Amino acid sequence: MILIPCGEQCVHQKDGYCSLEKPTSVTDPAAAAAKGCLYFTPQPGPSPAQPKDPDGL
């Protein structure tokens, strides 16, 4: 096992290290090049808040 430090907000980052176990397809080459990692995949953001029902239902 190789420990690769990672501080990016990536789905493979766990506790400050890359947890990618084996190479997969590159999902976003432009983002990967910008972040310096071929396998960088951004973590999904929080879901937008649901608007309140004007009828209170």
C-alpha cells in the first residue's frame, strides 16, 4: 500500500490521503490537470435547500 497525501476535496480523499486502490477511467481531464491528479473527482456539493411550501404543507 502506498500512502499518497491529498488535501483536495475529492471523492478519493480520506483522512488526508488518496484512497484510490486501482486506476479507473479519467472522468474530467481538465479538472485533473488543474488539480495535478488524473483521478481527481470533485466531491458532490450539498443539495440546495428545498423551497418551503407556501401553503405550509
